[in-house]
Amino acid sequence: MHGESVVKYATHGTLVKVLTHRRDDRGMRLEDFASRCVRRGEIHELVTTDQRETAAGTRVDRVGFLGFAEMGCGGVLDRGDQVWIDGRPVGTVLGFDSCHFPNHYNILISVPEPVTGRDLALAPRADVRFVPAAAEPDGTTEMPEEEVEELR
């Protein structure tokens, strides 16, 4: 299907709980999937890591916990989406760990060094946004056709 493009808008939410701890032995595992659908009202955990490997099953140990966010709209979160909290860039979506699913996903965020909610001076009710990696001014993005083919 040549000429097809994938377009999406930013997904947003609100921080409902701030977390302040970090671990070097967490043992999370990256899911097989580079994207996950979320529904409005769901609550998911935001976790930072400096680990970069994205292969399915990769163990993720070095983490900092930011907090839990309630999704304000349904959407699709993709590896590479930019994560912004209260208008500040935090990192990019690395992948997902589902050890607590269906209660919630751990959304793993790639950062230079693991940080916590305290490190970033986060507070409940902070605005959380997952912005497409190559966002246009209107908040949408077009995925290159080669990447679309890889998803098929």
C-alpha cells in the first residue's frame, strides 16, 4: 500500500501521584510491542531509565520512578514519542513493561540518567503529554512509508 501515511495526535494526561524512589535491580522486561493503546481514564506508571536496548524481553534494571498519570484521552503511545511534563521535555518512550497489567503499564522513558518525580520537582495535577516524535505544528505526525511497512 504505497503512499499510505500514519498520522496521530498527542496523547495527554494528568499526574495523579508523584513517586520518589529509584532502583538498580528492578527487573522489568520490555514487551514485544513498540506501541500500546491507552484509554481515557486509565492510569499508568511513568518510569525513567538510561538503558537503551529495545529488543523484546530486554531486562531493565536501572530506573527512576516519576509517578502515575491518568490518561485524559484515548490514544496510541509509540516508542520514540516525546514525553513532556508541565511543558518541560523529560525523555522519549523506550517501551512498555506489563508486569502489573491489566492494572497498569509501566511506560519506560529513555533519559540520560534515571530521575524521580522528586528530582524533577513534580506535583500532582501536572500536565503529561506524549508527543509524536516528528510532530507537526498541529501536533500530528506522518510516519515515513518504510516504517509503516515494518509495522505490517
